[in-house]
Amino acid sequence: MLYPRGSESRHIQSLDGMWNFRIDASPNRNLGFEQKWYSGRLSTTGPVIPMAVPSSYNDVTEDKNIRDFVGWAWYDREFFVSNLSQNRRVVLRFGSAHYYAIVYVNGIEAVRHDGGHLPFEADVNTLLIVNGPNYVTVAVNNTLSPTTLPPGTISYKTDTSKYPEGYFVQNLQMDFFNYAGIHRHVRLYTTPKTYIDDITVTTTVDFASNIGHVNYAIEVVGDQSGTLKVEVIDKSGETVATGTTSKGTLQVNNPQLWWPYTMNVNNPAYLYTLKITLTGTDLDVYRLPIGIRVVNVTSDQFLINNKPFYCHGVDKHEDSDIRGKGLDYALIAKDFNMLKWLGVNCFRTSHYPYAEEILDQADQQGVVIIDESPGVGIGSRNFGNQSLSHHLEVMSEMYRRDKNRPAVCMWSVANEPESDNTKAVPYFKSVIGYTKQLDPTRPVSFTCSKDYSNDKCVQFVDVIMINRYYGWYSNTGHPEVIQRQINTNFMEWRKLYNKPLLVSEFGAGTVAGLHRQPSMAFTEEYQIEVLSQYHQAFDQHIGQFLVGELIWNFADFMTAQNPTRVVGNKKGILTRQRQPKAAAQLVRNRYNSMFNSSFNG
Ligand code: E9O
């Protein structure tokens, strides 16, 4: 699905801003549908409050019932369309809404979507009133069930000696707050009736003759008799290759390759523009940023443009005060500044696909992305056919959204599934196989929290990703055992598989400002000791088969309330407000000293 970009043929109108909002707190959460709240203005159905879009709704109000709400929440707003949109496709697009959304335009259903974190859209032209106010209504339900991704369960509490009538709780299988609402941009954009619907680009490089190949396929919907012009344009505005077919390969001589910014090259993160011009009854123009680069995995290396790449990075979350998982440009800019300050050259989008505006920065700034699906915490209840087919659907939506991004160098289909369960074997064989079939150009993996002795699914991955918590969840308070345990564990994985290894999580909970000498768990001293033990262990294997390390986590983040979390998970090397804990300095020194080293180009 192409990102909405303005052009001489495409106009974009933002529907972000303050919407009207109310939760449906009726016992079965179904009053809104029974009373058809979408059939008129939401404000006529009962009291509404202003709600920011994009944002999670949870932390915006002073009301606990809204913060912890489970069920259908309702939004609406008014908008106008100009008469310029007549005779054009007018597409209503949501960057994401969590979790299940039904969208109505002027009271008529326009689109529904299953799953947060990914965009959805519909041509709403025929539903619009040109000379009058229009209104859009969104019903969004955050309930997680055994067949959603991420999965969860609802427990009904029927013991009335303990709970009021109708009481239920949402159980999560993930360690982050289930933020909900309209999380990303809402936009209307226009295209002509005959339009460029999709573009797929892959690139290869002939290093001996220094030629880049841009393989492209364009899908046009509508009248197929128009003519196409395809141009690769460099940063100076010069056209360096052209084509006229809907599918083909363009040759770029002496290409400027896309490199991670930590590698020893001039102009890292170089982007060309692939400009498509469709001329026929109507004109359509679309400009796609592309990078020329190749990713390969050997038995012990992760190669970008045939040079070894060592990922020194972090895992992240979309998470911040007030807005929860809502898109925020200041936060995106701050996060990338902090990533660069730390010397991070790679992050994993744990545990779901991040906003396209975040991935844009990764493409532009040269930060490698391990693009993770929302498949977090998949367990024995979740290996059925309905879950599997939804997971495949999510992988295909994710692939369609992110396939052309040079920064995306690996897919992660899941985080910490029960990969020791025999039912996991056909499930992950299918999810990984399907993803590799969609995209043969990128490695595919999942992060494994099981041990080499009981895991059954690492056999299917290209790069082994393991989450380890020696010195934290085991041997708490004993960083002195970490190096030995990491070494033993690495050797066992290597005995089983001839594949590169990446440590996709390690870390320690740390309350900012808490100090003890000698150190204790949760102090800033302890986080430093834990991380440096891992660092020393990793140093023994960099350049052999270890291809990366990702600290859990870039910043503190919100979780559900439970006895092991103190207003959220505190494993950040930064606070939730993105201020450094003492360990951030350690990481900054380490990561910055890794720039341009032999294992990084
Ligand atoms: C997933 C992440 O979302 N991994 C968890 C993180 C945590 O801090 C959570 O926030 O709890 C850790 C999982 C622990 C797995 C233990 C692995 C042991 C390997 C033998």
C-alpha cells in the first residue's frame, strides 16, 4: 500500500486534530451499535469529550475508566471536501487504529480493519457530499482475544461474592500497555480514476562493474492504455536511468549505495527518487524514495552491500507520556537524535510495525531496521488455523507497506513465542516460509526466549535471534555469571545451527536515580554492571558469528499494572522522558567506538 504523497496529480487533506469521543461503557459494550451511533453526530448520542488524533486515548483524560477501558470507543468529526475532488478517487486512509476499527462516512460503513499498527484505506468518493459538511465516525475496539495479534484473553468473573455482576478483565500476553485509539494520521487523498496503485522495488548490485540494478513492478488500476515513464533521479535532480514499461530493470552506473550511517562511506543513507509518470486520459505522478543496496546472510555474517554489518542497537517501543502510542513528530525527532547520540546503528521495532513516519527517518538517516510483526507472546492457545491465517494476512500487509524501504533489512515474525511447543512447528514453518516467499530479498527470523535444548523453530530462521536475561530473570544480583552463561549458550546454538546469531534482548530493570554501592538489582550501578558483562562476553564473538546486540530497552515504557512493574518496565537506558541513566554513557562510549571498525564495513 503506497504511502500518501502529494504530487501534481494527488492532493492530501489532513483529518488530524480534535475529534469528538466517547467510550461505550454499557454492560455488553454494544449500545453504540444497537443505537447506531454512527447514523448521526456522536454528540447527539450522549456526552462527548474532545480527543486528540493521532494519540492513544488512555492517558489524555483524568478518568481511570477511560485509561483502563476495554471495548468499543467511538470517535467522530466533521470535514469538508473541495469540489476539486469530483471525478477523482478520494481515499480515506488511517495510518493505524488499535485494535479493530469500523469506519463510517456520513453514516455508511466505508471500511473495517482487523489489527493495530498497520494502515487501511477506502475510496469514499461516492459517500461524500461536496456542498456540505461530511462526518466520519470511527468505532475502535481494543479487546485482545486468542485469535488477535497480539493475542490475549478475557476472563469473566462470575463469583458475585467477589466481583460485581458482569465483571471481566483483559489478560495480556505481552509486557506493554495495550494503548488504544486512532494512533496515526487520518488523511483524505485524491488520485485520478486511473492511478498508480502499487510499486515494488528490489535492488541488486554488480560490485565488479559497479552497477546498480533497480528492479521494479508497477500496478496501474483503471484504463491500461496510458503510457508510463519511470525515472531514477539522484539527489542533485538528475535523471540517471529511465524506463517505459510497467515492469523492468533499470541500470544505474556508479551508484551511490544506501549504507548504514556508521559504516565507513561517504554519503550514507543515499536515497534516489523513483518517479513514475502515468499519462493517459488522466495524469498520475508518484515519487517513491528508494535506496540501492543488498542484504545477505552467510553462516556467520550479516552483509550489507557485501560488507559485514554488526548491529549495535536497541529495542524500542512506540511509547511516551500523554500520547501513549500516538504519532508525534517531536518525539520521533528526539528519538533519532538520542539514537545517534548513543551511536545506535540498528533497532528492532519491538513488538509491532512502527509508524511509516518513523521508518522514513530510518531510511533517511541510515539506521537499520529489524521490522517486527505484532506477533508477541504467541502461546499454546494461539496456534490454531484462525490465528495462523490472520498472522499470514498481517505479514502480507506489513510486507506491502514496508517492502520498498532500504532501512528494513530483516523481518521478525514474532517475539518470544512458545517455540518449544510441537504445535509451533507447523505454525512457524508456515509464517516464516510465507514471509520468505513474499520477500526473497530479506532474511526472516523471530526472537527466541527458549533454550537451544527445547526450541523447535529456530531451524526455520536465517539469523538466530535470542533474548537472554542472565543476571536478571535468573541469577538476579549476580552479574559475575553472565559471561560464562553467554559463552556456554552461544556455543550450544552454534553446535546446532550454522547460522549467525544476534542477541535481540538483554538488560536489567533500573529505577533512574536509585543508587547503591555495592550495587543491587534496580540501581543504576547494577544496570551498568550487567550491560558491561554482556559487552565483554559479546566482544569474544564479534567477527566470528555474532552479528548484533540489542539492549532491552531504549527507554522505560508503560506496562499493565502488576506486582513486578513499578509504573511500567524500567529496563530503559533512558527514562521514559528520554533522559539518560548512567548506563547510557557506557553504551554511548561502546557504540561510538564501533563506528567504521572492521566488523562494520
Ligand atoms: C519481551 C519484552 O517485551 N521480553 C521480556 C521483557 C521483560 O523485560 C519484555 O519487556 O520482561 C523478557 C522475557 C524474559 C525471557 C527469559 C529468557 C530466558 C532465556 C533462557
